[in-house]
Amino acid sequence: MSNPAKPAAQPRDAATVVVLRDAAASGRPSPEVYLIKRSRTVDFMAGAHVFPGGRLEEADGSLAACAVRETFEEAGLMLDAAALVLWVRWITPEISPRRFDARFFLARAPEGQEPKVDGHEATEGVWITAAAALKCWEEGTMLLAPATAKSVEMLLPFATVADALAAAARRPPPTAMPVVWNDQETGRAYISLPGDPRHPMPDELGGAIRRFELTEGRYRAVRAG
């Protein structure tokens, strides 16, 4: 919970793009998502795999323009802003000193373009299915922030990019602000998502992951039951 003597920091608007392309995994159609690995020299989520994105700048004028700019700067892809589909809205927990109100957009990878990381903030990029990314994360070979891991899990039901885009377009984007708390008996730190008993909001995100535990510097999923 936040300190009542100190008001929570105001979240800054940000945009993130989940870039997808159609592929096949184990003989079955499955979208691949493009993740970039943040440099270990940056001051936020160093070494983690993330979606391209960043905070809204005054010159952007809109979140869609911000999404396009950040994707070009970090992944070398030029997107059509009109083709972005708002998917989910993540708000940093109130306890955090740096907070963002990040809109996650889905976008199909532009035909004929190959992504290329900037080599500074991001050191490598990878196309990977949601299932493979979650497996790497669970095995400890890929570092994902809770919001990234959950967003990747939310891609699991879709067989094609068109399926994912259509599903996002059919409903208002859910908003999720995780709750950070400590277990008084064990001293362990947790993050709860909507639908978890420790979160006040019902689940609108779907999937099985509703709680994370901070273990050895990594957030790991706590499976229900």
C-alpha cells in the first residue's frame, strides 16, 4: 500500500506496441511477438525483454504518434498509426516512485520491413511465440516484467494475428493497476492482478496468471491452486 503521508506520484502517459506476425509453431499457426532486450546500462528494467514503447513526449501530440515513434526508434519499424488497435491499459502501482499510464497497442508487423534494434537502449530483438516466451521466462532464461509476462500470456488463445486484432477491436481495453504487497509471515513480496483475492478488481484480462512473487530478483508466476 502507498504511504498515506506521501501522495502517489502522478502517472505519465506512455505507449507500448505489441508487434505481431503470423508464424507456425509445432505445425500449428501461432502469432509471434517481437521483443527487444533492454541494455543493462539503462536505469529501468535493465536486461529485460520488453515490447517497444516509451513515454509520451510533447512533440508526439497523441499516444498513437508516440507508439509509432517509439517503435521506429527502438525496433526500426515504421507503423501505420491508423492500424494500431488499443488492447490493454497498464497503470504502474501507486507505491512506485516512477509511474506510467501505458496504453498497449496491437499491430501487425509491416510487410517488407525487418526490425532492427537501436543498439543503445535495446541490444537485441527476437521474434518468439507467446508460449515459447513464457517457457523461457519460467525457466529463467528470459527476464520479463509482470505486465509484459501477463500481456504475453494474453496472446496464447490466438492462432493468427487477425484473431488477436479482431478480439481487441471487439471490446473496450481493460485497465489493470497491479497491487504490491508483502506477506507478513514470510516477508516475501508479491504483485496481484485483477482477479486475485488480494486485488480489489475483478478479472478482465483472462488467463491463469493473477499473482507474481519476487524471488531472487525475478518476478515469477504464482499459479492458482
